[in-house]
Amino acid sequence: MRTRDTDKEKLVIEKAIELIVADGIQAFSMNKLAKACNISVATLYIYYKDKDDLIIKIGREVGDSFFKRAVIDFSSEMSFKDGLWRQWQNRAAYAMEYPTEVKLFEAMKHTPYGESIMRSEGHLYFKEQLENFTKNAIRNNELIELPLDVFWSVAYGPLYTMLNFHREGKALGGRPFTLTQDKIKTAFEMVLKALTP
């Protein structure tokens, strides 16, 4: 039986992410991945049972990486303003440092694979922290009570829109765009006005 090679495993993960982001989940195959890694298809089966196992494991790894980064220096007991600002800072830092992983996460989140990611321990902890944070903010009269999808759209939509503009290098109408702390702060202040009583 062949043993696992951690360098090869890292290469497999890196190339799988690149291929899924470039070609989409439907076009992704173990054969394409093996070719991109310059290894045999049989080698992939040392690490993963099948294509689904590979996608789920990589998705969970990327998801857990994001979920862990999102709660750095964050507490559900923080004031709404401070906690939301910390979320914006953590999410922006992750998106700027790992743009390909963010694209992978976006490609996977509305698929059956996304459901598996959302059942990971990392996501469950992240979700619990954010639920407690919003409940505390509502109880402390720092946040208007809204349906979750409306809250998320207002609270994080502007940040993710600007991160997408930055990743593409252009905003609406093709105008050049670079994300700055001033732009983040301006958008954040507008979000606070919309969400606070």
C-alpha cells in the first residue's frame, strides 16, 4: 500500500481549488486533476474515496479556514458596532488574502456540497457565535430585528460587493476600483445607520 505524501496532498488541494474555480464543479473531474498535478488518477484515491469526497473535504477545509478567521478577536458579547466592525475586518482580510478560496466557497455554497460545508464543526461554532451576537444586540437595543436574509444583505452585502469590485479591479460602469480602509469605513457607517434603532 502506498503512503501519503503531504507535499503531494497540498498540490492536489491547490490544483483542485484552481480547477473548480476556473471550470466549475460540473466540469471538474479526477482525471483533469491528476493531469494538472502530473500524477496518476490512482494516486488521488490514496487521499480521497471519490470526486465527491474530495470536493467535500476541500470545501470543509476552506470553509473552516474562513470560519476560524471570521471569529478572531470577536466575541458574541461585543457591542453591535464593535462586533460588526470586527466581522467586516476579518472577512475583508480573509477575502484579500485568499481570493481563490473565496471564489471556491462562492461556487460551492449553493450546491449539495455547500450543505456539507455548513454542517462542519467550524461552521456550527461560527453560526452559534453570530446568532448569540445578533440576539445580544437586539436585546441591548443596538440592532433592529430583521429576517436573517434581510439582515445579512444589509450587514454584509456592501462589504462583499466592494470586495468583488476590488477582486475584478473595476466597479460599476467599468470604472477602476481599489478597496481602501476609507471606503470600507464609509460603507460601514452607512450600514450602521440602516441597522440601528
